Amino acid sequence: MKNLVIRALTGIVYIALIVGGILGGPQTYTLLFAVVTAATLWEFASNVNHHTGASVNRLINTMAGVFLFVAMAGFCSDFVAPKAFIPYLVSLIYLLVSELYLRADNPLRNWSLAFASQLYIALPLSTLSVLAFSFDSQSGHTYYNWVLPLSVFIFLWANDTGAYCFGSLLSRYFPARLFPRISPKKSWVGSIGGGVLTLGVAAILWHFFPLAMPVRHSGLLGGFSPEGQTLVGWLGLGLTVCVFGTWGDLVESLFKRQLGIKDSGTLLPGHGGLLDRFDSSLLAIPAAVLYLYTLSF
């Protein structure tokens, strides 16, 4: 009972921080996810260093990811020029060159894990800014658009809730497992239930925020249409986040299984580490960007 209370309280605080950080404006959004990027990268490097014998430079690797996120947020908000990415490039060069002097037993392992964390964590979280800032071609200004980044997390939470509820109620009657080799508890009926609830939430968001989603892109940041996005467009976004969020969860499960650990960390009591909480978003965020600015018209 005590563990359940701790888990519930941690979940409430976590959701409140995400919602508050996104709704608070571009400054709080950038600060929140810069911290998330830093903590998640540090957690990843700590795990691989401890369980694989690697010696990834946690400080430089973490700073590189933060540089990337802040530079992307500044660039997408039209606040800084592309040269803001220079510190990130310098950090990557340092990670490569430093191995020449450290005399590590396996520098290739250090390189591969450091750059894997940049691709797996830093880059996906940075692409959230592509959703958070939208260019209005009519006014010629870039605006902070909190609806799209928040909707990604709402879809992920809806998917988790639906999967848990449907799986708990119906998995005894429909026991087929989604991916038993990686996550024995995930069932097909739970995944379908999560998708159904996500589609329902997408319809609600479309009703209240029909103009929040761009229907055609104009460069990287997109542009708004006076008519707004259709219901089908919102349902497509919800389904995209649902599918890729489930894959993101499975990818992190595979990561932990390979390392032989149950949780990625202990920062969040009852929930594990930050990587455990943001695993779904690491695939869902870039998938949402691809959907909105490549597949959605």
C-alpha cells in the first residue's frame, strides 16, 4: 500500500512538472527539458559505464546533449542563428579526439555508446522544439505553440492508461502477448485498448484546438492554415504517437534487459529513473514531427 501511494504521488508530481513546464511558456519549457535531457543522458551513461565496462565521459556527453537541445529550441524559436549549434559540434569532436589520449581498453565501445545516447536521447528530445515553435506565414512571426508538445505527452499517458486498464480487465480472456521476448506483460488487447483511448483523446483535442496543428509545412517550422487541421489529421497524430510510443517503451525494455537491470535509475520513487518515464517519448516525438511535416497535408 505504501509503495502504491509513493508511486501515485510521484506520478502526480511528474505530470504536474511536465504540464506546468510546457504551459509556463518558452522559458520554462526550455529549462525543463534541458534538465530532462541532462539527467537522462547522465543516467544512460552511468548505466552503460557500470554494466558494460565502458568509460563514457558523462560530463561532456551530457553537456553535448544540453547544447543540442538549447540550440534547437533557440533556432526553432527564431531566437538564435544556426551558429548556436557550434558548441554541440565541438563537444562531439572532443568525444572523438579525447579517446586518443585516454588509453581506454575499448575506445570503440565508448564512442559507440556516447553517440548512441546522442541519437537515442538528445536528438529526439531536441526535436520536441520543432513542435513547440510554429511559424505563422501570415504575420511572419514565430509563436510558442504549447498544444502540440503537450498533446504528445497526453497521447502517451492515454495510451499507457488504456493499455493498463484494458490489459488488466481483458488479458485473461485474450492472453496473446505483444512482445513476450522483451516485455512479457504487454498484451495485444492492452495495446489495442491504449490505441482506442488515444484516438478518443485525439478527437477531444481536435474539438478544442482545431487550429493548433499545421496542415501544410513551410520549411522546418511549418505554417498555419486558417481552416485548421481535420479530425483525421488529429487521429493520425494520436495513432502515430501511440504506435511509436509503444515501440519506444519496448526499445528501453530491450536496453534494460541487455544490461540486466529492472529500472534505469532511482530518481523517481516507485517509477525508476527518468529514462523509464521518457522512454516512450524518445520515439514518439520524432515520429510526430515526421507525421506533421512530412505525411500530413
